[in-house]
Amino acid sequence: MSDFDYESHDALGLAELVRRGEVRAEELLEAALARIEARDATLGAVVIPTFERARAAVAAGLPEGPFRGVPFLEKDLYAQIASVPSTNGCRFYRDCVPAHSNALVRRHERAGLVILGKSHSPEFGVTPSSESALYGVTRNPWDLEHTPGGSSGGGAAAVAAGLVPIAHATDGGGSIRIPASCCGLFGMKPTRARNPVGPDVGEGWSGMSVGHAVTRSVRDSAALLDATCGEDPGAPYCAPARARPFLEEVGADPGRLRVAVTTRAFNGVDTHPDCVTAVEEAARLCRELGHEVREAAPSVEAEALADAARVIVAANVRANLEERAEAIGRAFTEADVEPVTWMLVQAALGANATRYARALRTIHAVGRRVASFFEDHDVLLTPTMAAPPPKLGRLSLSNPDLEDYLAHLNRAIGFSQLMNAAGNPAMSLPLHWNGAGLPIGVQFAGRFGDEATLFRLAAQLEAARPWAQRRPDVRALETSD
């Protein structure tokens, strides 16, 4: 281990040490690699290491970006790195090696981040737990028997366990916010099209999926979004322009916000008392900070939204498998994917073009309804999840008990999925831990294009109830066989 305190700094803090010449980028890299070696055999977060590539990048000289020298992980889900395997957590993609990096990866490297490898994602990111037949399980560093969430659970577990200070994440139904909640981190899902998804595709899951990161600090999230957002040539649409850099919103006065609050899940599942308590405490804190808080929530046709999301996800997953089959000259079979994934792709066969078009109309209608709600409210406060992090196996795509799987799935996405359909920004903040010592996140959502208000509020809450130094006991990772 290096003799400086690697884990006491956020990503911007580490970059500042490098900028001032107090630490070399090589030292940051070796500090991260030492922690991966010591802890990841138990944790299971890093599934595709690129350690020598990282060493070569540092030796060649890094760009003078805001995160120069900071260790980083890309998610193994549609984050293409030239000449590095890109499996999407699926055995059928085991030998897929892209010839070029995608736009977001290039922007990460342009910001000075040093990519150490790729983090665990479940197959195609379709479940909120990082478990896969290809790579096994990622464990939650707060309790090794529980999920770290997903589908960005590998990155979240790595940040929570101190391997890296920041990690790439994507979110198609809650996959940034859910692992942030499970692992005691900050997770911002940006506005639809805020970050690039090109050059190979125009959108993720018909616009429901976006990419960004999980972090310890609010400022790291804001600074990274500044470094990656912007024009995506050829994209079908773009997010509204920001008024100024997001980092300048951190610490700015949010004013007196109209905060709507609900603990009723949009899909109708019951909300666990721990999650209700987390929201009640957050609402009380908002009142103490001078915000106006009252009960309110958008009206949502839950069954229509759920059906639309299933159609869109199933169609996209099947399309990916068919494209891969064409590329390698072999049809995919049931043996190539996990049981729940197979059910999804079979369901896609029964969804014709008309049903897909109607699914798009449904999520667009949801966006209109949510936009109307935010005419009278500045932010919406809810639990991030309807239940604490479940034990490993319950959200596995190979769980033999489908009813059990679906029950846990609906508890995980009961609050998060709505903002994927609407495209609005939403964030999970680690403001509560339950009696078992597990993090319980709360979600704040904002108007379409208005990450600025969320960053201002997040920074205010972070200052009032600091969380960055609350860490899991990593000795269990280093001593387990």
C-alpha cells in the first residue's frame, strides 16, 4: 500500500494531490491495484482487469483533465474500450472485443481518468443485482451476504470498498440509484441524452437508459458530468443546455424548494418500514433547511408502464443477441443466456411492431404527466428502493423461483423506474442506515434537464448530514477465504 491516505480523498481530492505534485499518478494506480488484489477476490467487483493497459496509459502521460491520474472502472455493459472484451455479463459475448472505444469512454480518458478494468454487471443489465452465470456474484461490502444492487453493482461495491473513488454506471430502471442506495453512495441519473451513447447507437432502451457514475461525494459526480456531457454528433436528440458548469452548483444556495414527498411505490408494492423511516428523516431535514415539504406524487398507470418497459427491454435484448449471432455466424440458444433472460427474449417474439410503438407512446405519455407534476413542485422525494438490499440470489437471473425473483424486482424498482420512462434526472443520497447496518438511500427527482437544482440540494444535504467518511469494515474482505 502507498504511504499516503488513498481512501480519505474523493476523486477530485486525489487529482488535486497529483496536480500539486504531492503524489504521482503511478502511486494512485498502485494504491488502487493493491486494494483490488487484497479485497476483490471476496468482493467480486472487477471482472475484466486492464492493469497493464492502465500502467501504459500513465507512463505515456495523461491528459490535463480534472481527474488526471484518478483510478476508474468502466462498467462491463455497453462501455466499449478498444481491444478490451465487452461481454455485457453474457456468455454469448464472451469473445466480443470491440475495435474502438465509445464516446463516453473516450471522454472519461480525456478527463484524465485511468481505467483499471471493467466492473461486474448482470446479463444485459436487466436485473438490479450484479450476479451472473459468467462472473458469479459481487458482494455488498456492508454485508457480504447481501446484494450491492445493480446493474451497476460492481462499480458501486468497488467504490464503497475503497478500491476506486468513482466508477462508471448506467441506469435503465434504477441501475445507478439502486446500487448507490445499497452501498451507501451518491448516485445521479442524469437527464435523458445528457451524456453521449454514440457512436454505435442512438439511445439506450428507447431512451430509458443513460450513463454516468457512482461516487462518494456530490462534487465528484458534478465534475464528471461536466467533463462528459455535451454534443453527441448524430444523436437523435439532446438534453437541454446547462446554464453553467454543474460543479458551480455544488455549494450554491438552492433557495426555498417545493419538495413533494411520497412513500407509496409507483408500481403498488408495499414499502418497507426502514425505507419509510429514511424518507421521513430526509423530509424532516429538508424542513429544517427551510424547504417547503408536502405530500404529493405524480399519478401513474402502473400496469401500463410496467408492460411498456417489459416490451422495450425484451425487444432491445433480443435485438442485441440477434446482432451478435449475425456477427459470429451462430444462432443463440437457451444455453447461451440465463433463464430470466431467455424468458425475456422469448417474450419479445410475441411483441409485434404495433405493440412496440404503443409501448413508446406509453413512456412518452408518462414523461408528459411527470412534466406536468413538476410545474407545481421543484423536487420529488421518495425512497430509492421499496425494501433494504436483499440477500444474494433473490435477484439473480438464474433464480429458479420466478415468483420470488419478480417480487424482489418490483421492490427494487418500485420508485426508480418512473424517472427512466420520463427521462428526468434523479439521484440517490445515503442519508440513512437501518438497524442491521445496511444503507438505505432516498431518491430526489427533478425537472427534465434540471440537474442543477438536484446538485445544489444534494450538496446542502451532504453538508448537513455528511456521509463520505461512513465506511464498511473492509477487514472482512481481506480476511475471508
